[in-house]
Amino acid sequence: MSLLDRISVDPAVRFGKPCIRGTRLTVGDVLGYLASGMTETQVLADFPQLTREDLLACYAFAAERERRLMSVPAA
């Protein structure tokens, strides 16, 4: 299974935001917790339904989205 297979998008769950499969936790929520200074250990303790692979999937999702961003030159 690819890490990205752990991320699902369902219009009926959290308005279609990318979520960790089987949860209502969005990739953005998880990355936000980590960006605010929480450690992976703290996130996993607060959300026992998550695994380290789920966190890696969030990183992979963000990296893939970054690769797909297109920059538009300033006029």
C-alpha cells in the first residue's frame, strides 16, 4: 500500500477535505498540529487511532501537493 492510499477525499466527510483514511482528521489538521510545535509522539498520544505511517502519509500528501503547485510569474 502506498502512503497516499492512507488519505481519502469524500465529499460527505469534512466537506471533502483530504482526511486520514477511516477518520475525520484532515491532513491540514495534523500538519497544523505538527507546525504548531507538537511532536509526532504528542500527536500520536492525543489521537491513538493514528499511526506513524498516517503521519508519513500527511507529509507525503503535502509534498505531492507542493510538487503540483504551479508558480505564476509576477507581471
